[in-house]
Amino acid sequence: MDSTHPLHVPAEVDTYLAALDEVVPPSAVAGVYLVGSTALGDYRPGQSDLDMLTLTRHPLSDIELDALDRMHQSLEKGAQPHFDAEYVPRDCVGLLPEEDAPGHAHVVDGHFARGPHGLEFVLWATLDQCGIRLRGPEARTWNAAPDAAELRAWNLGNLESYWRPNFGQRVRDSLGARDPDSGLSTEVVVWIATGPGRLHRTISSGEIISKTASADYSAEIFPAYAPILMRAKASRLGDESVGFVARDGLALADFVDELCDDAARLAARRA
């Protein structure tokens, strides 16, 4: 690994940077940063993806985007870490780009797509609060932090459009007729237990936190669900002895609804 990188940066990052240099000339790159779980101190080898943000000096051409697509195909091994990435012109830092913004592309789980990702507000907040510089100026110098009210509104909207409908009533509908002691996917439980609390924290304080920290935060705010949240945290941290059953999923469905209700109250008080 390049000795100029922070010690906690995974060695795979150098693979990405070397590949990027073959596709986009360094003179066209304004900065490269680690965001996501690595920046938040929550990277788990074999479990986490590497989230890269590349800021370019100009909108990338179709030829350059095609080359990036091929690059990510060559990097994708079908297993973690995936090189998730965002390619954004520096003039768009801190903003929500237009749907057809030229030169903006993103990669999720190895799948390259053109256009905005829809998570830009979280991206900019993460860059501003804890982005890890790989190339270019220090992350904070971009002044990327989004407007606080807009960031709260985005997070509340995500809770109401994604978390509540998909992991509230829909989970109850799916699990209600099952044997309460029947097995349930660990991955699904950990996703529900560690996801929505991150949005609640951002609505409450503006801070971006990791999935692991979210379990602790949610357990403190919603103590009735602390036992299952701590079991989910233990599973995320590698405890293979932890298992889950349908009644756990039903409890988490109630947790999601209570969290969404509380987040809406918080947002209303801050409006």
C-alpha cells in the first residue's frame, strides 16, 4: 500500500487508484476520497465495500465513462470488497445534480450506471465530516456540507419512502403467518437493525454515523429494542453464534415504525 495513505485504509485502494490512472488522466482529477464505512471507521474485511468518490475537473465524456465502465468490470471479482464509486465534477460538490448531469456516474456492487445516485446529500455530508483524502486537497476544504434543513428533509423522506413501507408493514405481512420460531436471514435482520437509526441520528444532530454505531444509538433511544439491536450488532461484528427468527423480524418492524414516527416529530420541531 502507498505509504502516504492513512494506516487504516485497506490495501485494495491502491488497486483502484492504479486502474483509475489508466482511465482518467491525473490532471483531470481534482480529488479522490474514501467515504462510506471506511471513512466512518466501520470497515469490515470481507463484509464491507470500498466507497470511492472521485471529483473531476470537468464533466467526463461518454468515452471516459465507457472506459470507467470497463475498468469497474475488470475490478469486479463478484465478492467483497466491491469498489462502489461516484464520479462527480467538482462544480457539483455539495449540490444535488440534475438527473441527466453529464459526467456523473456511480457504481454499486460492481454495476456501473450513468447519472446521479440519489444519495448525494449523504455523500456530501460524509465527505465534509469524515472523508479520507487519497488525492487532492483535504476533504473539509471542499465545504461540501449540504444545507441542514435539506439534509433533514432528505433523510425523513428516505425513512418514509423506503424504510417504513419496506420494513414496517410489509415485514409484518410477510412474517405474520409464519411460525414465530422459524429461522430468519441474518443479513436482513442486521440491515434493518443498523440502517434506519443512521437517518434518525442525522435528523437529530446532522451527524453521519456508521451502521455499527447506529445499533448503539438506536438501543439508547429505543431501549425496548436494545436486546435485538445488540444481537444484530454482535452478528455484524462477526459473532456467528447469533441467529434470528421470525419474531425478531416482527419486533424490528415495530422498531422501524416507532423510529420513523419519532424522526418525523424531531424534523417537525426543527422546521
